[in-house]
Amino acid sequence: MPGERRAYVVREAGTPSRLGKLYKIYPYTLSSLLEALEDARFRSHTGPPQVVLLMAGRQRTVIRRFEHGRQVTEAR
């Protein structure tokens, strides 16, 4: 969709019915994606699981999940 706004979001994993706490929104650039991934990894090391989302308009897609400082795969 033309003009669709995109961003990367770091937030607590939460549940499908209840989203976790939002920490930061990053611009849609490669360097911001790398920064968001590192931020989520560090936050998960000492806190709750974190996810990095790609937000495009109203659509949100989880691109990475971190628990205990490590990337994990989600069961689908």
C-alpha cells in the first residue's frame, strides 16, 4: 500500500489477547532493525521475554523473540 508507515517495535512478549509493555519504536531502517534486535536481546536477559515486531500500518508481525538473552523460535 503506497504511503504505508512502517517501523520496528520492541515490547514485552505478552499474550495474543493482551500485549506486553511497549518499550521503543524504531524507524524502518536497517541500522534501526539491528539496534532493535540488540535492545530486545539485552532486555530479555534480565527481564521478561521480548519480541521485535514489524509494524506496517495497523498490521503487526513478530520477526524475533528473545528469552533469557537468546533468540527462540515460537511454536506455531
